[in-house]
Amino acid sequence: MSVPVFAARHVLAAVEPAAAVEAVREAFLEHARGAWTMPPKVYVDAPPDGDFRAMPAAGSNHAVLKWVTSFPGNPARGLPTVSGVVLLSDTRTGALRALVDAGAVTAVRTGAAAVLAAATLARAGAGAAGVVGCGVNGRATARTFLARGREVVLYDASAGRAREVAAELGEGAAVATDLGQALACDIVATITPGREPVLRAGSLRPGQHASLMGADGPGKTEIELDELLSARIVCDEWTQASHNGEIARAVEAGLLARSDVAELGRVLTGEEEGRRSDTERTAFDSTGLAVQDLAVALAVAGRYAADPAHPAFAGVGEVDLD
Ligand SMILES: NC(=O)c1ccc[n+]([C@@H]2O[C@H](COP(=O)([O-])OP(=O)(O)OC[C@H]3O[C@@H](n4cnc5c(N)ncnc54)[C@H](O)[C@@H]3O)[C@@H](O)[C@H]2O)c1
């Protein structure tokens, strides 16, 4: 049995950002409806440098397991923070169907979730998005906002990094003069390592939306607690976010219960309320769901099955596992 291996470049060329938003929307909807399933993510700590995550999901006759890292100090060593592999299998036979670069799948689906949440929760008529943190996943988020027709204002602790990403993304991408300029946008997306809060007390304006993408594990935070509590909070999935997301501290302290927080999928199905007024602040707490990975892996493998000669797949290798 031979299995295709999709490198990062294949994933990025095969799934355009705008298509990724629609694929990820379907993933949130299918999961909220109970059609796609997702056992809890397992963390394997590797102190002091980072951790590994095993993330399974099943749906649309397929199952995935993403084995992926978060090693925040890696860029200083010339290595990516996030890396690993996604295994895609057929649930009718159990056969392995593809191996997919996990870093690229993560970036595509994380950018898509940040943008989907903003599109769902931001005020009608909201303008540009300030993107804070322009690493691998911040860049993917900025790219996805642009693909959906929204201008971005980029800020990174490393000014050179923000300039580099703006130059690469081209028209519609501007570099913020300072953090305040990025945070003043109608929509803010934060994708930092979460070592210190980006959104301090009083930084969110009435009506503003923030997609908080960086705090996806214990001890990380991008927003001060009172600031978070000033917003209508929508998480990606309660069980995961209440243990490992921005809301974990507040849940542990008894300041937030399940009934205080909506899930994005249920907002999309109409079962739960998202934004309730034009002046409400909204915050999306993302920890990253395996169903999002399934959506992107399916999109890559499906496109390859339909058109293996497409230029996106130039150089795809196949491994023979027999
Ligand atoms: N929610 C999700 O689904 C999801 C998915 C992938 C990654 N993440 C998390 O997102 C974070 C970023 O991941 P990455 O792969 O993009 O990392 P990265 O190392 O590639 O990029 C991080 C960027 O943030 C910048 N930065 C650091 N502190 C900052 C600050 N205070 N203000 C502004 N910029 C700052 C760095 O200079 C760097 O450019 C990590 O915590 C990661 O675990 C979450």
C-alpha cells in the first residue's frame, strides 16, 4: 500500500486561505451537530522546552491523528515552534490514506479559525484587523484575513518580522507603528507565545472583537483576566478551552461556568448566542481543535485524489508501507 506524503508547500498550495475558512466552518458545524467526533487532546510535557500534543478526530468517513509540538523557544534555535505530522485514515477500512505536514495544517486551520471567529462575532461593518504576533501562525492569520478582503495592521515584538510579513503579503498589509495601533483596529487577532498579556486592562473598546489564538496550553495568556471577563466569550470547545485556554484561570477561580461561555460551532448552528449588541466586546478563545485539522487534511487529500497532476502537488512523494 502506498501513501502520499504532503509537505508544507503542498498543503499551502492546495488549500487556499478562503477555502480553508469554509472547510473549518464545516468542521465547527459538523462537530456541533455531533456528526464529527473528537476525543480529548492529550498533552505530553517536555519541560522545560515545550510539549507534544496527540489530537484525534473522526468524521466524513475519515479519522486523523495529529502529533504536534509547541516549543516556544525553538525560533531562537532556527526551528519552528510547531511541527509534526497528521495521519489521515479511512474509517471504513482503517487504511492509512495520507501523511501530512502538521505545521502547515496547523497554520492553515488556525488562520481560518481566527478569521471565521472574527467574521462570526465582529460587528457588522467592522474594518481592519490588527494582527499581533507575526510568526508562523500569525502570518497565516494575516494571509487569511487578506484573502477574505480585510486589511491587516501587523505588530510583532520583533519589528523586522512584522515588516517582513507585510512585504510578503503585499497590498492590504501595513505595519503598525506600535502595539496600540494594532490594538485600535475593530478586530484584533493575537497569536503570541502567551508568556505575557498583550491585552491589558482597559485595552478592548466597546464593540471590538478579539480572536485570542496564542494561549493554547497551561500557563499561557494573552489577555488580563478582568479584560477577558469584560467580553462576551466564545470558545472553540468548552472541555478543551476550560482546561487549556484563556478561560481556564477564570473557570478554576469559579468566575466562569459553561453557561457563561458559548462555543463557536453552536453559535454557527444558532444554538448559542454570539455577539448580542453592537457595543458588546467579543473574545474568541482558541485552543485549536482536531476537527479543524481533519477539515484541512481532507481538503488536501480530496484535491489530490481528484487531480494528482495539479501543480500544487508537484513533487509529492508516496511511501510504500508493505
Ligand atoms: N489556537 C491554536 O489553534 C493555535 C495553533 C497554533 C499555534 N498556537 C499558539 O500560538 C502561539 C504562536 O505560535 P507560532 O507557531 O505562530 O509561533 P512563532 O514562534 O512562529 O511566532 C510567535 C511570534 O510572536 C512574536 N511575539 C512574541 N511575544 C510577542 C508579544 N508580546 N507581542 C507581539 N509579538 C510577540 C514573536 O516575535 C514571533 O514572531 C504559540 O503559543 C502556539 O502554541 C495556537
